[in-house]
Amino acid sequence: MSLFFKAHGTPSIGLLFMRVVVGSYTLILGIMQARNIESYINKVKALSVFSENTAFIIGFVTPFLLIIFGSLYIMGFFTPVASLVLALISVVKIFSRGLFPTEGIPFNKDIIFFVCFVLTFFSGAGRLSFDILLDRKKKKVKEEEKAAIVTAEVVSVKPDEIKTEEKKEKNP
């Protein structure tokens, strides 16, 4: 029964599953758009949300951003940066398509992706990621800094204080 009522534990498996599913969708979408980049650029221009030059730039750059940051998101490498970039792309898609893009669809699917990206932006990638390796290096540096501070405090004791303590030890 503890499987059904698990309120404790680590969310790392859930975060990994979410990163793999959402990141794979993002990666595959970027690959599909990059395969036929002219068609995608024309789709962005057809939305008539941006000027023609801006639409061209967005249409050209977006597939490659999706490929690069989708891959980083899956691996859990630089997750906050990848999440932020992918969340911004999702916001642009939501803005350009609207909350209710076509009839019969309850809402824009990019809202779900946006929520996933914001979640990993704030929570991190979890223990099953490459970000954990970077965190371990940071912890080592912090521990070394603390050791250096303690050493500096010991060294910074005044010579008069040492002589006073020696006298107290000799004269109990």
C-alpha cells in the first residue's frame, strides 16, 4: 500500500521521465522543422504576428534552438538555462497561436510544455542528470573555501593571545 500513498521520497524519477518525454518532443519537433526550414519559415511568416524580417529570423533560428536546448534538457545539463530558453520559445508559440488555436482542442499544448519548463527551471533536473556533477564540484569548492577560512582564522590569532594562553597553561 505504500506505493499508492507515497508522500515522501525523491522526485528525481519523475523529473527524469518529464525531461525525457518533453525534451524528446522538443528535439524531434526541432529536427522536423530543420528538415524543411523554408516551409517552417513560411509558416511563421503566415502567422502575421511578426514583421517579415523578424519572422524570417525566428523561423530560421527556432528549430536549431529546439534541437540544442531540447538535447540539453533531456540530459539534464545546464537545465536552468535550457528550461528558460525553451520556456521563452513556448511563450512565443502561445502568443502567436493563442490559448485556443483550433476548435475541438481545449487549449494550446504549449501551455503544458511551458509549465514543465518553468517547473524544471525552479526545481532543477533532479539527481539523475548531468547537473548533479556540476553541483558536486561546487560543493567541493565550498568545502575548500570553508577550510581555508578556518585556517586563516587560526593563523590570524595575535601572538599576545598565544603567550597569554601559554602562561595560563603553565600556571594552573
